[in-house]
Amino acid sequence: MSGVEPSIFKSYREWLEHEQMPKGKKAALVAAMELFAETGFDGTSTSQIAEHAGISQATIFKYFHTKQDLLLAIVKPVMQHLFPEYRDEFFLGMSKCETLPDLIHFIVTDRYAFISKNAEVVKILVMEMMTNQEIRELLHQLIATNDYNFLSELMGNFQRTGELRDDIDSAAILRVIGGQLITYTIQRRYAPGWVGDEATDLRNITAQIIRTISQ
């Protein structure tokens, strides 16, 4: 990857705009993303996607053999960058944080900015990880590969502060932070009456995470 790629992928929609692909394929991806987020993968048919995109079902199957292939083409790019594909830059930012509160603040603000810009795909991921084995396997592959272990690297940064609870492991940290951010992002987009001022909410989320994992 080149050194400029981390700043390119901000959201799936922006990424699609700059991708060199046929208009029909791009329209299918946008329509599928919107409908999967609204009615779920199982609740959306390819005929509905085609109608929403203004294309034929034949056009969809020209580019995607199955509806599952269409789903993966939507979630995979976001998953790769959520964990993130340009991990060197992400962990460089973490390495500059000397205390646990600084570290949590960096992660919350950095990942919330990304998740909030990809709220539709994140909602799809949350729904599909409960029932879609292929999505769960893809997530596992992205977090821990043969040449790089995201969770191990994450844990090393938290332990470096000397403020982490002894009974907290990397998977628990990921659940606490990811659960808070993803839930809040979905609430803010789909149930705005449940949330307040964004800056205040993020400070509260940061404080809650610190209380949960610190000594």
C-alpha cells in the first residue's frame, strides 16, 4: 500500500465514487447497502435492489454471482479499514499516547469518526455477524492473521501505560470499545432522540471505558 492510502478511505460511499467500475455495478452496491441497512440482508431481494438502483436483476448477476457476494463487496472494504488495513498509521497514533485516558480518547475519536461515516455498513455488519458465518470468519481473519495479530498489538499498547486492569484481555477491550462506539453510532443515526450532544456523549463514552478497564 502507498503512504497516501490511509487518508483516501473515509467512507464506503466516497470510496465507491472514486472506484473505477461500471455504473451498473456501482448502482447495485449503493442500493444494496441502503436496503440491507434498512430491511436487513434476508429481508431484501435482488429484485428490490434492482428496482432501487434503476437497473435490471440481470445487471446485478452480471457482476455478483449471488446476493452473498454482493453483501461481501459492501462490508469487506469497511471491515479492512475498521481494523484497520492501514494499521501502521493507527498504531503510530496509539504509540504517542502516554496514559490510558489519552489512549482511550485517541481510539474513541479516531474510530468513531470512521464508524459514523460508515454507519449503514456498520449496521449491516452488526446484524449479519449474528447469523452469517462467512462474515464472522472474515472478521477473524482481519483481526488475527499469520503475520500480524491486531489484538496482541492492541494489548501491548494498553499494557504499556501500566494502568490496565490485570483481568482485562485484548478481546474484552475490543468488546468494550467496539460495543460502545457501534451502539452509539447506530443510536445517533437511527434513534437520535436517545442521544445528546455528540462531544459530550463521546466524553462520557471515553470516561465509561476508562472506568471499566482501568485499575
